[in-house]
Amino acid sequence: MSKKIEHIMVIGAGQMGAGIAQVAAMSGFTVTLHDVKMAMAEKGIEGIRKRLERDVEKERISESDLARFMRQIQPSDQIGNAEKADLIIEAAVENMEVKKNIFAQLDGVAQKHTVLATNTSSLPITELAAATKRPEKVIGMHFMNPVPVMKLVEVIRGLQTSDATFKTVETVAKAMKKTSVEVNDFPGFVSNRVLMPMINEAIFTVYEGVATPEDVDQVMKLGMNHPMGPLTLADFIGLDTCLYIMEVLHDGFGDDKYRPCPLLRKYVNAGWLGKKSGRGFYTYD
Ligand code: CAA
Ligand code: NAD
């Protein structure tokens, strides 16, 4: 029988990692939030505190809940802390080499029973699993942004992922009050194979002068009832992440229908990464 999951380590304290850490702590798990620098892990934890303070203001949680959740999360800049975790959820940048490197290190440090999950948006789980000596314990656990709000977790098995690993991740997702949907290991899975070409096409309409970003977003919000227009959503996701996902789809399927829009590439090269960098299709304070 699999060991009960008590301690979750999250690798990468950006918007997704911090969101996963928040939900994990609120679901009663002990959490380590790890990043390359302590200041980054602490920044992620500070963001969690701010969101929880808003929950207190709105009377969704009490002051003592806030204090308890915060006590459950510890920052880390030492990968060796992986030895304490029963489940590790990697949410670093969307780059295969970076993720393989992290997985190889985690495999060396983590206990034998520890499951290594990745929040990758699009990269092949099977290839990532091959960077470890425990491919049966590697799995995709793809949360949606913003994690505290969105109900879905896409669960992706690699070629060698065991049933026990799948069950562990499904049980943790349920404890986090998320609904899991199992999908096969193909580039972009389901979520980003469907969403990202729409975002890319919206960028092409701006690139070709069909309409302004504001008007493209207005069409999709008022015409299709999307909560955010595709360019606002691209800024929200991060333009670097959108570009990496389009590249994975383009390379993975070898089909030009997935070619990233040159305007997306140009913005990323300029450091315009969307909301997180203060500028993308829109500007942010
Ligand atoms: N973190 C935590 N909670 C947040 C949040 C955040 N970043 N942003 C909003 N919320 C919550 C808050 O609780 C807020 O309620 P309060 O104001 O009472 O605190 C509630 O959401 C509603 O927020 P707003 O009124 O500010 O705005 P909204 O009604 O437009 O909702 C939204 C915000 C939920 C983000 C909504 O716009 C939405 O659903 N947008 C689309 C999100 C989406 O498509 N996500 C998937 C992205 S793709 C992905 O994640 C996969 C990938 O691999 C790229
Ligand atoms: P982000 O840029 O906000 O955060 C990434 C974090 O990872 C940064 O804090 C960075 O310092 C850290 N990092 C980079 N290399 C690291 C390493 N070697 N070790 C530890 N930490 C490292 O990115 P994000 O939006 O949180 O995305 C993270 C992952 O989640 C990506 O794989 C992305 O595709 C995926 N994802 C993103 C979204 C989204 O909407 N943004 C949704 C679902 C999944």
C-alpha cells in the first residue's frame, strides 16, 4: 500500500507554485515551497499571506485559520529538503532541460516512496520520467491558474507511471477539492492543445492589424462569454509560458498550424512577459 501523503514540496515559487502551496496548506498538508533563491521562496509565501488576508477580510477564513495555514508553509532554497517530502510537485519554468535537471536531482535526494509530479503545461511526462530511476513514480499534475479558484487538475500518466502513483495524485487532488481528469501523454495534453492555439490566433489578429488587443478581448468576452479575453489571459498566464507551450506543440506535432506568432516571440524577447513583468499586451502597475 502507498504511504499516506503528509508533506508536499513545491518546486518553483512563481504564480503556480505559490498557488499550489497555498491550496496544499489549506488542505492540511505540511508544505515546503522551494525556489532557487530564498528571497523568491519568501516572495511566494508573502503573496500567499496577502491572498489569505483578503480571505480573512471577506470572512471566508478566520485569523486563526490564516495563522495555521502560514505555519504549515516553510520556504526553501536547498534541494536537499526534498528528503522530507512524500509528494513533490515541480512548478518551475516550462523548459525541458531545466525540468530534467530538477527531476534528476530530486530523484537522488527524495525517499524511495516519494512521488515526483510536474505541473508542466505541455512537456512530455514520459521523457521527464526517463531523467529519473523511478519512472513509475513520475506523473503530470497540471493545475490551472489561479490555482485557488480553478477546479481542474489534468492528470497525465507517462508510459511507465504506476496505478499506485496515479491513485496517490488523484487522492491528493481530491483532498485539495479539485476535480481530476485523466488525459494521455501528448504535447499540450487537452487543456493547452485547445486553449493555446486560440490565444496564438488572437495574437495573429493583432499582428495582422485585424483589431486592437482591447477589441479582440471584447469580441471574445461579450461574444463568447469568456471570463477574460485571450490577450488578457495570455498576459495572465505569462507570455514566456505561452511561447514555450506553442513551441512544444509545434515541435511535438511537426505541424505548422502551431507556429508561434512572431509578435509573441518579439514580446518575450523584449522581456514583455505579461502581468508578472508589468507589460505584455497591456501594462500593469
Ligand atoms: N489568486 C487567487 N484568487 C484569485 C486570483 C488569484 N490570482 N484572482 C482572482 N481570484 C479570486 C478571488 O477570490 C476573487 O474574489 P474576491 O475579489 O472576492 O477576493 C475571485 O477570484 C473573482 O476575482 P475578480 O472579481 O477579481 O475577477 P473575475 O471575476 O474576472 O475572476 C478569474 C478572476 C477567476 C481569474 C476569471 O477572470 C477567470 O476565470 N479567468 C480565466 C482563467 C483561466 O482561463 N485560467 C486557465 C488558464 S490556462 C492554465 O492555467 C493552464 C496552463 O497551463 C497555461
Ligand atoms: P513563473 O515564471 O511565475 O514561476 C516560475 C518559478 O520557478 C520562478 O519563481 C523561478 O525562480 C522558479 N525556478 C526556475 N528555475 C528553477 C529551479 N531550477 N529550481 C527551482 N525553482 C526554479 O511561472 P509559472 O506561471 O508559475 O509556471 C510554472 C510552471 O507551471 C510552468 O511549467 C508552466 O508551464 C506551468 N503552468 C503555468 C500556468 C500559468 O497559467 N502560468 C498554468 C499551469 C501550469
